[in-house]
Amino acid sequence: MINALSFDAPIGHGWRVDETVRAAAIAEHRIDTLRDDAALKTITDFAAELCDVPIALVSIVELSRQTFLSRTGLDATETPREMSFCAHAMLGDDVMVVPDARLDPRFTDNPLVTGEMGIRFYAGVPLVSDDGVPLGSLCIIDTETREGLTQLQRRGLKVLANDVLNRLTDSRDKESARAVIADREGRFRTLADSMPQMVWSTLPDGFHDYYNARWYEFTGVPAGSTDGAGWNDIFHPDDQDRAWAVWQHSLATGEPYQIEYRLRHHDGTYRWTLGRALPMTDDSGAILRWIGTCTDIHEQKLASEEREVIAQELSHRIKNIFAVISGLISFAARSHPDFRPIADDLRSRVTALGRAHDFVRPHSANSRPHAHQNSLHGLLEALFLPYQPADAARIRVSGTDVAIDDRSATPLALLFHELATNAVKYGALSNDSGHVAVTIDVEADQVALTWHEHGGPAVSHPATVGFGAQLIDLSATRQLGGTVVHDWAEDGLRVVLKVSNAALSRG
């Protein structure tokens, strides 16, 4: 056995690592052939998911750097050794856990802690060769502090670390690959049976040949009865064709499998379940197996549906409020005839707001508008519908479609309703031949919306600024934070609104 530890220079647990021996051992493992290795990537993906962290790494600590053979959630391929957490973790004999790196004197001033990466939580399992040489660590990282690991996560990381070592050994000794794979599968089955999720595995062609204990506990079916394609029989009848089609697509393309479906529980009820699967591939990219999980999401699904019902009911009540307001305005106009012109204008503005709200409000599958509800094109088409005759479009919308939200829909509705109303009274829509072109142009993070009238009566600059113009300015500048410019050209009014993308949509 190679002894990589000398007794004359204590550090860490009391020994100094012989870097000459370590360099030789790392060279024997041919780590350059394992960079971005598919099997190691599967391990770091699983480690990150198991511990619910954004980053998982297989790190080999060399003389002046640490090299990441596999990375999940991180772009960097290496860092200087003096920044390495794994250089400490590899010297231990158990999982090294750092709940808050800011409070650990070893890492308080580490640039990975104080800098942009902002490491807070770290846990690393030593990767020690069968000759006793510390090579690096399988580690997980979070930017949030944590108290530690659960027993399942600790055991799982140790199992996965052994799988990493097995993969390293494979590159050194191809003759032992078959035994290593068998051992890995055994460890996987042990880990899978300890997990709260349902875990399953298939051959490359999709033949299901393994389910963990949780699957049989949840479904209550006899062991082996869902092998092959039998799994689809315990899905809800309305979900079986859809689930089968999605699975066949993944098998044909190698794309990850993900779907929500209703799975029959052992008590006979159907519960909503999230199914996921990823392919395990060899060095050439060929699929060796599919590893999948099923997660019970029934309560979350019901809660989501309840929220949607409440949102739709609230939107319906708001829509009724618009109708009541319009009714009150009409009632007031009948009682006070001299108020009728103002009432008509006010009612039309309320109606425009109602159309904007109806476009962006939560909808069911049956009531949802044809256009996407975050579409500026879709909102404008809904607003202009009352001004469009059946046989021709008097207002044409063109240009780049951009995203809007419920916050920007109201001022946009008021602004363009005012322009359309004025065009009907005085502008291009006041005769039979005029029309309006609305164009949308995107320049960097700015959106320019242009209203251009053609074919109407001659235009002149108004002597006074009316309420409608003030309303347009209020909507554009104060509510949307943009600018609006009127060009009273004789051949047709031209209005240009410029506003930032961020003002139109939060996302």
C-alpha cells in the first residue's frame, strides 16, 4: 500500500500529505479523460437533487488547483487550490460539513465566500483511493446557510462518493468495470429503497425492470406486476395515452421525461403525481439506463386548482363592477340629459378598462383569449375590435410583439382607447376611407409604439389641450414612465409612445 501521509508535519487531522505520491496517484487515474464524464454528471445531478442544493461537484485537488471533473450548477472548471474547501475535506475520514462558511475561520476570508459566488453551506465527502491516497472530494454547495445534512443525505453522499471512486477506478482498470457496475447498482438499490420518493429504472428501450420499495408501498401492486409496460395500467384512464406518448418521445429523442398524471393509490383513489426521468449514458452518449422518480403532488395540485378558482371568481366580480359602473353612468345620464355627452365618454372609457381587465384576468381553458394573455398585439386587437367593421380592418397592428402584464394593461387601454375615440370623432376613422397603422418597434430595452392616421380630414394643432390629451399624457408618462410625442401633420395625426420593456412587464 502506498502511504501518502508523513508523520513529521502535522496539519488537518495531524498529517501532511505527500504531494509527490498524490500527484502520481492522480496521474494513474487519468483524470483528463474524465472531464465532463456522463456518469459523473449523473452523480452530481443526483447529489444536488438529493440534498436540494444548487451546486454539486466532483473535485480533484492538484498541486496548485482543484479541477472539477463534473459540475452541476457551476460553469467554472477549476479554481486555485488556496481557495479550495475540498483540500480540507479530503483529509478527513467522514463528511465535512460547514453550516456557514462566514463563521468558519478557515474560510471567512475566502474569495469564494466573500465574492460573487457567495458560498455559505458546504458538505464534502473525501475521495480516497484504494491505496489510501486522498484525491479530492464529492461536494455540495449552497448560497444559503443550513444546519447540516439529514441521515439519508449523509448516507446518500457517501454512496455516491463511492460511485465516483468506482468511476475513477474504471478509467485506471477497464478489466474491473463489470464488477464495479454491479456494485454501483447494488448501492443504488440500497439508496433508492431508503428514499421517500418512488424510484424506477428501465433498460435503454424503456423496459421497466426495477421499482423501489416505495413504489409498491404506494400502489399496493404485487412485485413485478408493473415490469415492462405494466406501469401504464395503474394510471388514470384519461392520462394513459398522454403519458405513453410523452414516454415514447423521450425514448426516441433521449430528452428528459417529465409529466403530471394521476396514479392509482393502494386505497383505490387516484393521486396526482409528478413523473421524471433522466437517461444515464456512456462515454459515447449511448443510453445505458433510464432512472426515474415519481413524486406525490396531490395536495399541491388541489391547492393550485383552488387558487385558480378563487382568482377567476375575483376577476368575475371585478368584471361585474365595471358593468355596474357603466349602468350607474347610464342611469345618471337619463336623469340629467345635459350630462349625456360626458357620460358617453366616461362609459366608453370604463368599457375600455373592462376589456383590458378581461384580457389579462385569470381564465379557464374555455374562456381564455385566443392570443397569449401577455401579448401586446393581443391586447390591442381586443381593444380595437369595436372600431373594426366586419368587412375590413380600419386599425392595423404590426411590428414586434412584446410582453405585457396586468399592471401595464390599464394605462395602455386608456391611451389607445382615447386615440381611437378621437379618430372616430375627428380623425381618420370619421370617414369611410381612412385607416390607422399601429406599429411596435423594439430598440434595446425600449419599446416604441406609433399611432399613424391616414386618409382622414386635414389635421391642425388644437388651440387648447383637452381632457383626452391630458389622459393620454397621464397614462404614458405617469403610469408607464414613458414619453409621448404628438405630430399634428396635415395628412394625419402621428403619436409616438416610448416606454421601457420593464414598464410593460414585470418578468
